Amino acid sequence: MEERHEQNRDVWQPPMGALQVFEAMAKGLQEGHPEIAELLRCCTSDPFVLSLVPAEPTWDVPHRMVAAVRWLALGGEVEDFEAAQAPWAVFRGVLAERGEWIARFVREQPVQTNVVQRCFALLPLFLRVARTTGRPLNLVELGTSAGLNLLWDCYRYQYQAGAWGDLCRFEITGEERLSVPAELLATRVEVRRRLGIDLNPIDATREEGLRLLCSFHHDRFARERLRAAAQTLPAENDRHR
């Protein structure tokens, strides 16, 4: 019985309080975004910052708080903490200045991301299905956000064995762990219907919607890619409506 109790102590348990969720998020971001992780660690020792979050916070509350401050910075309403020499001082200053608005954003605004880079891995799968079935594709995406990934066939892709897609303003490249066969890249695809389902869909053809999407991305390059992909939306939405 005692041995079983010792084993159970190592089982992961979801964080419960504000301090725990900030520490957990900081740990998860340490490798990819150490600067954001450091901000979140500073939050854990600041009673005022922790007072801005709900009494029973969900795991994504720190993500929402950073997004709230970034939203203000992207709109030029406050200083950009990510470009500042003292990021924590600027970040903390914005929280103090706009605390009421930020607390409401954290409570009410769900996380919104649209990682278009995922299409680099998805394309070979779609091509395989189209090649095997020889039939048009009907697409359904749950949690579609702005619908950028639903338009995967409107982008151009560059793989080691060749390219796929028409020349356009947005090209996707990436690292291949297994090479995509050239014969697969020769596959043509017809998308007959596309349906996106989201509780809070984002209109990325408007600056407000695109700004919200960018607010949840820590990586500046990812935000630039989002904006580039969103340039295809107006024409493609008309074409596929």
C-alpha cells in the first residue's frame, strides 16, 4: 500500500491555483520561448498580477494575460514589452495601467490560434487521400478559428522533391523528417466543400480579427506568416463560398 502511494505521487496533476498555472505555463514555455517564461515567473511573485486572474483559473489564463498585453502593444496603445530593454518592467506597467481591461480580457477571451505551418505536414496526407480515392474532398475542421488551414490548397509548398500548388504570395516550407515523394506531389486535388466549425470564429479579413490571432502567438515570425496567409482570404472566401 505504501509503495503504491509513492508511485501515485509522481502522477501528473492539473495545476489548481493562479500560482500553479503560471508556474506550469512558464515551465512549458522555457525551451521555446524563455523570455515569456521569465515574465510568467515574475508574475508568480506579484500579488497584484495574480489578483487580475479568476479565483479558479484554467490552464490557459497566463496565455490569455500575455495575449491581452500583446493585443494592446500590436495596436500601438502601449509600449511593446517584447521589444523593450526591460520586458518585465514594461509588461508590469501595462498591467497596472490597464488592469481592469486586461482582467476582463483574461476572463472572457478564449485562446485563438491558427498555425498555418501545420499545413506543411497536412498536405501530403490530403494528397494521399485524393490519390487513393480519386474523388473530390469535403473538408470539415473543428476549432477552425479564422479558417486559414481550411484553405491549405490555396498555398504553395516547397519540399525537397519539388513544389506543389500555384505560385502565390504565400509559400510554406519546413523540415522533412521523411521526404515527400515526387509522384505524390504530382497529385491534383479538387476540394468540393469546406466547412469550419468554431464557437468563436475569427474574421481575419479585418484588422481586429487578425490582430487578435497575432496576440496569441509568441513568435514574431509566426505572426508575420499569419498576416501573409490572411492576404489570401478575401479572394478565396468569395471563390469558395
